[in-house]
Amino acid sequence: MQPILLKNGRIIDPVNGIDMVGNLLLHLAKCAQINPSSLPEGTREIDLTGKWVVPGLIDIHVHLREPGEEYKETIESGAQAAAAGGFTAVACMPNTKPVLDSAQMIEAVLSKAQKAACRVYPVGAISSHGQGSTLANMGEMFAAGAVAFTDDGLPVSDSQLMRRAMEYAGNYGVPIISHSEEIGLSRHGSMNEGPMSTRMGIIGIPHAAEEIMVYRDLALAELTGQHVHLAHISTKESVSLIRRAKANGCPVSAETAPHYFSLTEKAVGKYDTYAKMNPPLRMDYDVEAIKEGLQDGTLDVIASDHAPHSDLEKELEFDRAANGIIGLETSLSLALQLVRSNCIDEKKLVELMSSNPAKALGLPGGSLTVGNMADVTVIDPLRQYTYQRDEVVSRSKNSPFLGWNLTGKAVLTIVGGKVTYEDL
Amino acid sequence: MDAEYRFNHKHILSIDDFSTDDLSFIIQTAESFKEISTRSIKKVPTLRGKTIINLFFEPSTRTRLSFEIAAKRMSADTFNISASTSSATKGETLIDTVRNLEAMRPDAIIIRHSSSGSPHMLTRYISSSVINAGDGTHQHPSQAILDMMTVKEKKGHLKGLKVAIIGDITHSRVAHSNIVGFTKMGADVHVSGPRTMVPIGIEDMGATLHRSVADAVSGADVVMGLRIQKERQQDSLIPSLREYAQVFGINSTLMRLAKPDALIMHPGPINRGVEMTAEVADSAQSVILEQVTNGVAVRMALLYLVLGGE
């Protein structure tokens, strides 16, 4: 593998307290040295003046749809979209068809992922077939390479089962990821509940549907002492609950997605199914609270909840259309908007999208420590582009951000010293 | 109304899309068409050569028939399709269905569908006029206009009237379109019903919400009942139809609180003895059947206006 010297970039690595303009040498698939005095023979030198060199971005909430719905996305196409978005690693959710609920399924994903453009860390199901009634073989899945457990896409409605899952996952030191939704309250809902859903005649999903389960899972994390990671947080009160739990020492981490700090329920507009997701887009005050949560560390991670759906699932009546949007390719640009608006600084951005995701699921990566694997993302914070349908790398195109003029993107993605995406 | 006024809408999707001038003009046009239905030969050539498809995904006799009669009285050719809402599971999506119909070059598609917003969606895929004959719990614009026409006919105006709407507000597209329409025309709309059937933010649509039905009806010029779907009891929205009738039903005792000449309205079909007693429904103040008559006139006006008939 050809050594690479990333020259003159602004190297930002919060784990090692680095924020400096310098040269980073990648050699033998590792971060070899900062500002080396000599270079190995055949080193490719890339001038990155004005660009940021950061630890490879990690998206811990991605749906790759393989096996079962390869027409929406595959491990290969999803990984390419990840690379194009600046991600060097993703964690994929188990609600495939069939569900990732056995060692064999985890091994199958890992085997397919060997040739992928980013590292793929499978998350196993909490319950057999994701049906929420009995525990799946979590030990076997952990041994096969599962990095966490969740029934994401659906909540674990049985509180006792959720408690047992946390306790059992504790044997392996991996987190349970909570899809926080009280399904009795959200059932049949298609958007945020409020005056807008009333006017549109759409059944709403109240804030409480999320908050009740956030509270339950915080209580169970306290009870069991086990780490719970709360996925796709969307409401103000959820942020408050997590803030309070963290202050009390509860073992919790939490993520939000770019759409929850970039859009409100107004994006649903004239029944636009590209703005239909679960949890739904919320109100202005929720968006503000999410931003505050990111600022003060209540929310640890920005994850895309990349949920590809083909036009077959989206070109439908609003209440019948599938939930979810793709996000791997827009996540970074939308997060950079937070930096430009002084909501967070560059260091915080890297924490939210690289070091904290690694920490939340106990993954390698997240820093440029010498000797660590050479997973690096280069960001051009000033690059302007229009996000266009025919340029989407993901196999599905379901994004409410199509047509948006965005600023800042990944221009070079390197996984284990190998370039997986380049747009210099 | 401005002398320069022109009706400039290709579709009839929601009352929100119309200005007060638009609504007044539609009602005025309907009033002028009403006379046609009283002739011995109830047909004018206005829409001759126009093709109108009635695409009903939900069972409805009266609205479908009302649109069909309206179209035929204007000499349009009408075709009825009663499609099953499960067509999606049979492999054909609503968009496919409508694209196929569009390929036969209709001038208007009148759609009733259980999904809110489905008429809006269709306008993105086809070039015919789309007329919303009821979409989910969103709106039923032609019903609201015929209700406004009926009240205007009886009271001479809408401005300043107190209109009480009682019952299942959440699931009633009639209530939603009437709240928006009557409010726009200067009436005060007051609603009441079981709190399980009053959606969040109804005040944002312009209605005043009352805990007690009596308060809503008190001093009202118009009292409108809404149909209660019997299956709502299974959804735990009401404990029983009997209790509903006792607490929220419109009866003559309640009507004594309204103005003596208050109109009684209902979009039909009525569950007699549940949302309204037979005595009230059949009383001299009831204009329920006139609503039906005006329905034809309003639909004639809407078809005429969107199809640009000469």
C-alpha cells in the first residue's frame, strides 16, 4: 500500500488534543507520524491547504438493507455512500429481512463487508426475529462480531425483556441501543402531533411517545447499571431527561440525526413523503433543544439513521409511505452548518462524528493516535455544492435535502491507509 | 368582490386554498346553477364533451351521486370507479391507477380516498383537474361550500354568525373544512365533543373549543352535528354510544339554548338517536335535506369553474 502524506491540512484530533496545521504520514495502514522529517519511498503527497484532516468519521446508525431489500441498498452501495459522505466506518442495524439475530447472519454481513468501501460493524437484534418476545442469541452474535444490540425500527415494548437484554449484554460489555417509542401512542401516526397534523388530517405522533420510553430506558440503565445508547433523539424533553440522568451518573449515551437539527415538521409541507420519518420531524423548540444538547454534551453522537427506501415505498399516500430518509452523504454538510452558525466548534464536530461514536459502541478509531489504523477524513469546509438526485451514491434517493445548496463536504476518505473516496 | 375578479384554480383540494372572494364567487355561481335542477329538463350543454371520472376509494353513495348528477346536468360524460383501498396490496399504487386513467384523457378526476393529502399527491403526477371529494380526515371542500351556501341562503349572510359544530371533530373532514371556511367568511365557529375526539390545535384553525356542548350551542345561529363512527367505541374514544347520546347528542332541550331560529345541519348519514334525535333532525329548523339539494348546485359550480365551461 502506497504511503500517503497529507500535507498542510489543519489536523484536528480532540482525543490527542491536536489542532494544528501540519503534515500527517499514513504508512503501512497506520497513522505513522505527524510532521515527519523524512518520507518512505513512493509516498503520495497531497496538498490540503485550507482543509481539515480529522479521524475517520463513524456513523453508528445506518440501515444497509442487505439481506432482503437489496433493491434499496446493499452493503456495497451503502458503504460507497458512506465513503462519499466521509465515513470510514458504519454500524448497521439488524432489521434486515431476515433479521440479524444469529451468529451466521452477523458473519454473513461481515463477510460481505470485507470488500466494502468502509468498515462495517453489525449490530445484532435484541430479540429473536426482532419480534420483541424472547432474547436472541446475543452471546453467539457478540462472538461473531456484533458490536451492540437493538431491535431498532421497533421498540422493545416489554420492559422486562429490555431489562434482561441490558443485563445480558452486560456480560459482553456492549451497549443496548434503544429505539425509544411507546407504540401504543405512536400507532398509525405519520408525523408530529400538533396543530399542523390536525390541519393536514394526518394522525400525529406525540412527543410523549418518545419521552416515555427514553425515561423507561434511562430508569432501566440505572437499575441494571448497564450502558444504554439512545438512538435518534428528537424532542426537547428527551434532551432534558438525558441531561438529568447523565448528571446523576446514569450510564447512557445518546445520538441525534442531522434532520432533527436541520428541519422542523414544516418540511412535510404538502404531504412530502421525503420528510416522513420516525421519530417524526418536530417543532422549532425541539430543534433548539437538540442543538443545545449537542453543544453541552448531553447528546454524544450525530448519526444519520440512513434509511434507504426506493420510490416504490415513497411514492405513496402520505400515511402509507415508508418512514425514513437517506443521510450518509449529507450528514457532514448539515453538521458543518452547526459549526458555521457557531453552535459548535470544529473540535466538537469531530467528537460528535468520530471519537464519540467510537466510544459509544466501543469501536476502534476515532483518533489519529500514532500507531492507530489509518482511517482519516479530509474535509473542505468551504466547498459548495448542490445535492442532486443524479449524483446520489446511495441506491435510494429518498432525501428531503435534494436540491439544497450545501457548504462543506468530505473530499478524501481513507480507510486503513487506502483511499476509498476522492473529490479533491 | 373586485370587478376584476377571476376564479383561477385548476384543482379543488382544500378550503385553505381559497380566498373569501373565491368562496363567495363559488357560492354565487352555485346559486345561479341551482335553478337548473328545478327545470323539467334538468340539463344544460355547458360541459358537453368533457370527461369526468369519479374515483372513489371509500364507499360513499351520496357524495358520489351528487357529483355524478352535477356533471350530468352539465352534459359532461361521467365514469364511476369504485376502487378498493387495498389495490396497493394487489400491486397497483394509487399513482399507477391514476396515471392509467390519465392516459384516457379525462378533464377532471374526482377523488375520495382514506389517506389525507392523496388528492394533493395526484396533482404532482397528472395534468387533469383534481377535485377532492373527501381525503382522510383532512378536508371535504365541496361539503363545506354547500354548508356555507345553505346557511347564507337562510340567513342572508355568514359574517358574525355563531356556528356550533358538535361531535367527532378529530375524524371529521367536514368539521375541518367548515372550521376553515366559515371562519374565513367571518362566522364564529364553536366546537365541542368528547375530548378524545377533539384534536390538538383545533383553536389554531380558528375554532373556539368548549368543554360543554351547552356552551357551544348557547346563542348559536347554526348547530351542526357530525356523524359518529360506531367503531370509535372500540378505539376507546367513547365509552358507549348510549353515553355519547346522553352527553353529546343534540336534542330539543339542548336546542332551546340556541337562537330560536337556529339552523340544524348534519352532513349525513345520521345515526338517529345518537348524534341527533329524530325530533331535531326532522324539525322545521332542520336544513339537512336542503344541504343535499345545494350539494348538487355547488358541485355543478365547481366543475364549471375548474373545467372552464362556456
